[in-house]
Amino acid sequence: MENNLVEGKWERRIFRERNARIQAEKLLEEKSLALYEQNERLKILTENLEKLVKQRTLELEEALEVAQQANIAKREFFANISHELRTPLNGIIGMINLLNDTNLNNIQKEFSNTILVSSEILLNLINDILDFSKIEAGKLELEQIDFNLHQAIFEVLDILSARVNEKHLNFYFTEAEHLPNSLIGDPNKLKQILINLASNAIKFTEKGEVKIHISVLRESEISCLLKFEVIDSGIGIPDEKLKKLFSPFTQADASTSRRFGGTGLGLSISKKLTEMMQGEVGVYSKPGQGSTFWFTAQFLKQKEQIKEVWQSTTLLSGYEVFLFEECMGLQKSLTETMINWGIDVNILRDLNEVNITKKKENSILLLGPVNEEHLLSEHNLLQLTDKFAYNMLLSKEKKSSVTAKVKAAGFDAIVFKPLKFSYLFQELCAVLNITPISDKPSDTSLVQTEPENLESLRILIVEDNIINQKVASAMLLKLGYTAKLAGNGIIALQMMQEEAFDLLFMDFQMPELDGYETTLRIRSGQYGLCSPDIPIIAMTANAMKGDQEKCFEAGMNDFLSKPLIQKDLQDKMSFWRTKIQK
């Protein structure tokens, strides 16, 4: 019986283990089946995901190719637009500048200047659009060349002088002490930023002044960080509008573009250029209290800091100036500058209260009224000027009628605003019969400095546009050169087979045979040309990155951008004439 109990116990145990094993096997089979099904589903999902990734990758590649093609098309479009817009502008601006050098009466001169200012505004708008496209494409680069900071600032004053004087605003420049002047950087982009900011200031200022101030934030032996401020007494900007100002195509008010004009690109481009100069840009303003736009820029310093004569001189020591200037900011700046020249300065608060009983040999009246015609009608200038040894007028008016009255009233010289201290110094020296050593005017007009036998230089202009032919040949004639004309590359090659030329100006985009292919054929030496090694200067209305490189790759030697500038043309001619003569 005991054995039966033991056997029964083992049988029950075996039975339980068998059932447990069967249950485990069943559970394992179920789990395996579930895992298999999950693996199958995962496999399907993986395959679908791979297909989706391949599809998306293909779509992205196609989208990237489309975007690249669009960028290429956009660059080509902007290059073509640049050429098409600049070509007629070259004719307009070139002819107006030539016209202004002829004998025009006052009304004709005023009309001519209005056309010129309008054309230059249009050119600036075109440049803004082209610059914005180059910035977007990452194709804009900065030059690193030696330049004179004061020269750059004075050029900005000159460029904007017509707009300022038209609105009867005071526009001037001040600087902190010990400002480095001989720098290395991109002067053209610096001027572009200043012109953008100052143009905005002039646009939104109806009365008062616009001032450019420069200070040094940080300086070492090799570099400096400068701060530029453009300060105006205009309408100001509300706080809620300030953050949007540097966004493309944005202005402080939707009605702004209708009232004042502009694309809203200038500030955005200025911001990008400032960042490229390792600086930043900003603004602070209050409605009705004017605005101050500022930016910083990093420059390398030239090894030798050269001071111009007007910056460091004792030639005017011992003279006494009596200054009347209603613009307090300009009055202060003038006073500080002349004191640095060794001049004693007396501020005249009211011309009616001037009481000088004895004429002094070294006394100079420097008169800067707001409106010369109004002043002439209210004051007896003959009595006033008779009290001083020398008399000079600071004038916004360039009308010949005003100039004649001023000269008749006993003034020895007129210094036109916007005031440049270098020019004031030159005029003072001229009036006082003082000869400054190595004084080079910063704003001289074009002066003929070439040798007398200019006609011996044989020049060929290859240009399909008849108006631009006239502009280029007239500008060369003004410099004393004569040139022959060819309407396209085929005609130029035919002429060069029959005659040797010393210098060739080549337009880039021409029908039948463009400037690129024409240059390649000239340099190949396969066409029996009399002068295959002739220096070739490209003349192009394109302004996109790569234009100059493409010219040089074709074998051209130099580059002139349209619209042509008389001074740039003169510089090119001086350089290449010297090379040719050697």
C-alpha cells in the first residue's frame, strides 16, 4: 500500500509537469507566432519607410536641383536687368554731366541738376536691389585696400549735397580726437552705408540738421573699431516700429514709401555690410525728436598715419575770425577746428550788435547765414564787411545772382555747404595769400594733367549702343583724347586688321560678337591683327559678382563699370597711358 501511495504521488507530479510543459510549449508557440507577426509587420513598415525615405530623398534632390536652377536663373536675370537698366542710365548720367560743363543759364542748370539727381537716385535703387540679391546668394565680398577716411567722408558730403541744399538743411561732419585716418578696408561699402543712413535722415528731416559723427571705440597698433553716427532732427520713429527697420522691404510706416519713396532695402543692406565689417548697427529715436542711426566697423590701420595739412597746421596762427553761424552744432565744430589751426575765434550772436570800431589787419569775417538773399535784403553788408580785413561767406546757395551780390558786397570768397574743413582751409589760405605745403584738395574738380600730345594715342571704342558711344567718346574728348568707334566685335576685328591701336575699350554685351568672344579672338593671334597684345579695358553695365573675373579670364586688362564716371575714366587713362609709353 505504501508503494501504491508513492507511485500515485509520482504519477500526479509527472502529470503536473507534463501539463506545465504542454502549457509552456503552447505559450511559447503563441509568443513565437506573435513575434513572427510583429516581425512581419516591422518588415513591412521598414520596407515602406525605406520607400518613403527614397521618395523624399528623390523629391529633395529634385527640389534642390530646381532651387539651384532658380538661383542660376535669378543671377542671370539680375545680371541682365543690371545691364539693361545701367545702359540707358549711363547715357543719361554721362550726357547730363557733359551738359553741365557747357554754358547753361540758371534755369537750364537747375533743370539739368534735377535730372542728374533723379538719375542718381534711380541708380542707387538699382544698386540696392542688386546688392540685396548678391547678399542673399552669399556672393558679396569686401575689398581690403588703403584709403583715407576723411576723403571718404567728404565724398559722402559731396554726393548728398544737392539733396541737402534743396531742403535747406545743415549737413556736416564731426569727429572725436585722435581719429585714425589712414585705414585699410572697403571705402566704397563704407560710403554706401553712410549714404544709405544719411539719405534716410535727409528724407525724413524737413528742417534743422543732419550730422555724421565718428569716434573710436577700440584701437590697437594694427586695427581700430570705429563708431559712425548719423544724427538728424527729423520726424523720429515710434518704439514699436524700431525693431522692423532693418528687415528687407520694411519701412516704419506703410505710407512712408508713398510719401517719401524708397524700397526699404537700404537699412537691410547696411546691416549686412556692417556685419561683414565685424560690426553691428542700431538706432535710437523718439517721435518728433529726431533719430540717431549708428553702426560700428572694424578696420586695419596703415603702418603710417599720414595727417593732411589742414589737420595739423600752424600756418593760420595769429589770425582772428569773427564767426556768425546759426547752426549751433556746425558753429561748435567750426570753432574747435579753427582753434586747432591756431586761430582766435569770436562768436557773433547777432549781426545787428556787431561793434567793431577799428579795422584789424588780421581779422576775418566768416558769415554763415541761413538764407543769403534774406540776409542781403536786411543788412547793409558793405558796412559790415568794411569792418574786417577779409570776408568769407559760408553758403548753401550756388545761384549766380546770389554769388554776384555777395561778391559786390565785399566778400573775398564763398565756401559752399556741406562744409568740408579741407576746402575751408584751402580757401582761407587762398584769401590770406598763404601757400600750404603739399596741400592736396579733397574735392577738386577734374583738371587736365595729361601731356599735350594726347591725340597720338590711338583708341578704339567697341560699343553697340549709339548713346553710350557718344558718352564714352565725349568723355575721352574732354580729357583731350580722340577715339574711333566700332559697333560690335566683328567690326572691331576688321578695323584692327587694317590699323594698329594703342588702347581698346570693350563693351561686354553686344550683338553678333560679344566682348568676351571678341577678346578671345584678339588674344588668339589667328586673325592677322595689327595689335593682338593691345591693352583692353572692359566697359560693362553688369554689376554681379564674377563680372570682373570673367573679363580677366577672357584676356582683358582692366575694368570700368557703367555708368561711366569722368574721374574714373581719367584715372584709367593716366595709368594706361604711362604703361603704353613705357
